Amino acid sequence: MANFLIQFLKHPRSIGAIAPSSRFLAAKMMEPIDFAAAACIVEYGPGSGAFTRELVRRKRPATALILVEQNPAFAGPLRARYGAEPNVHVIQGSAADVMDLLTQHGFDRADYIVSGLPFTSLPPELSAQILTATQEALGAEGTFITFQYSMVKKALFARYFTLADTRWEPRNLPPAHTLVLKMKK
């Protein structure tokens, strides 16, 4: 928790919250995932690993989990904790490079992308790059699951995806909306 707060104070535009996501939000983010069928799941911005813990616990051993974390202060501890787990790959890099990362691990697409990125505070051009790359990475059938503290970026997501579902989680600091997004038909 202390490292998370320090990283927020150092990098508020890329961290986006003063505390890690709650176990309640993590559970809400897992609800749309069919773990029995998923071959490849990507997590953007795992940070301190609130969602990662659930993804690792619930995924099948054969399911690849690619964790993409830009901040070295988070990537190192994630690698130390999950680097030895079967089919878990911790990458220090940008979510905008997701297609290259999928290819490096033998995939042409992901079934699910779970995001902890703070789109509200990211520069618009970076958000556009990430969302365009996410469209390509998911193909026609994949699902993008993200959360936001407000719905101010709903129109941004609507440019790239169809909103399939929203869920509210009040037991998080701050309370959060979970968005389940699909490719536009």
C-alpha cells in the first residue's frame, strides 16, 4: 500500500488512484471472464496486483496471462511474485504495444483484456493508441474489461467499442464503474 501511494505521488497521471483496487472490485472485474474457455488473457497496468491475484488464481494452467506494466516499481515485484507461475508473463512495457507482445508469446489475439489503466488521466493520444491496439488485439470476439471512477470517458470508449455491460462497485476507494466492452459490429 505504501509503495502504491508513493508511486501515485510520483506519477499521478499514470497511476490514477491513491490506493490499490479492492478485492470487491477485483471480483467484479472477473465476472465477465469465461476462464474455462480463455486461451490468452492480457492485463494492462496490473500495478500492485489486485486483479492479477484473481486472474492467476482463476485461470487454467494452460491459459496464458500477459501482464503489461510500464512502471518498474510495480513490474519488478510482479515479476518476483508471478514470474515462476506457469504461463504468466510479466512485461515491463506499454499497453500500446500489445500486438507485439501477443506475437512474442505465440498469440495473434487475446480473448480478454483486463485494464487497470487510468484513462481519465492519460494523455489523449496515448489513450487512442492503446484503444486502437486493444481493438486489434481482441479481434471480433474478444472482450475488453476496464474500470473507471467516473463515466466521463464513456464517449471515448464508445468510439472504439460497444458497451455490453456496466457494473457498479461501491466497496472500492473510490467507488468504481466496471465497463464490459465488445467490438462494434
